Amino acid sequence: MAKRSYNPRETAEIVAIQALSFVAGDPERLGQFLAETGIGPETLRSAAKDPGFLVGVLDFLLRDDAMTKAFSESSHLDPKIISNAREALGDPAWERDVP
């Protein structure tokens, strides 16, 4: 079986989409997020295709320790993975070879 290559940017996008799903899963969090971003619920799905929007999702999540912890626990992701995803999406030239 061929080993799949590791793409940090792709992994970061997956983490950000999981974070968006987490935010959307709670009406209060979603309302706060939509109010801050200025987008409507009807455009949420199309906005999720934009890497810049995904950076905003992770910024929203990471600025609140309790929310970061809740997402970390629900997704079984270490908070460092979440912050690394934010870093990878925030810099288009960012690359790192890490297993």
C-alpha cells in the first residue's frame, strides 16, 4: 500500500472546517461568530471554501481559552495542533516537514 504524503495546509484546512462545524453546532457561538464576521448563515457554506475565512474561524476559536479547550476535547485534537493549523493557513508560503 502506498503511503499518503503529508500536506500541512490540507490538514490545517480540515482542522479549520472541524472548528467551523464546532462553532456552528452551538447557536450562541454561531450567533457571535456571524455577528463578528458580518456574514449570514446562508453564505457560511460558500465562505468555508476561502482559506482566509478559515483563518478567521481559527482566530475566533483560539482567542477564547474555554472555547479552544472545548473544541480540543470534542475533536480530540491537542490545542497545539489547532494553533499550528492557524499558522499554516495564515501564511501561504508556510511549509514544514513534520510527521
